[in-house]
Amino acid sequence: MREIRVLGDPVLRTPAPPVTDFDRELRRLIDEMFEAMYAVNGVGLAGPQIGVSRRLFVYDISGRKGHVINPVLTVDDPEEVLDEEGCLSVPDRSTRLPIYATVGRAAGVTVEGVDRLRRPVRIKARGSLARCFQHETEHLDGKLYVDRLPKDTARSIMLRA
């Protein structure tokens, strides 16, 4: 099973290059990402979170399950929605559970990319699915949810992680 990388690991702060090889290894990687995500009760997981610097993520949230390779995110509804958000890569040092904070995200987005067979993927999302897509896409850009928080809140979380 792949290990979830945590705050401090350089792979989490490095923008991931596009996926170019659509082979058996990629299909196995996607399966392993789902396995790693489910093992820690996650709802989304990006390649860098398991130490693989590739632009892809998996998700299983709000009755929707899938993966997107080389995602491009477009904001459809920029109205900011505040909600609690955590991250598998930012766990509390003592409990190993994600640390939650209120984070603002766009109300509606569209994610476009391809699946493991290079078939086009285009999903319009609102609510928790939209939040998940934004969160996972930021991982691919070397960003974490704590980057969106006020400095004092981010500092407090990083001291616990």
C-alpha cells in the first residue's frame, strides 16, 4: 500500500508534470490511489500525496467516484462558499487524523481531462464535489489548503501537524 505523504515532504510543494504514459503502470497507480484513499477514509487523493509527481487525482464523494488525468479546472460560479476542509497530507501529529479549518472555495467548477483510457472527462460540480476538485487540483500545483488560510490559522495548524 502506498504511504500518504505529509506536510514537509517536498513532493507536496512541487507542481506535478502532465501524465504522458497511458500504460498498465498508470492503471495500477490509479487502483493503488483508490486503495490508499479508502484505507484512511479519504474522499480525494492526488498523485503527489503518495509521492508520485503526476497530474492525476481520484475521488469518491457525494455519490460520485472516478479519476481525472491532466485536469484543467474552470470556475463557473466564483461565489465563495465557506466550509470545513481537511487534508490527508496535513494530519494532527498525535491523532494522525486530518486537521480541519474553514476554507473558502468557488461554488461551482468544471473539471476537464481524460480517464485512464484517454477518453475525455468533463464534470460540472457544485457543493462538496466542487470543493474536492479544487482541493485536489491545487495539490497538483504544489499547494495545500493551509495556503488559503489566514497566516495565524495556518501557523497553528502547521504546529500541530
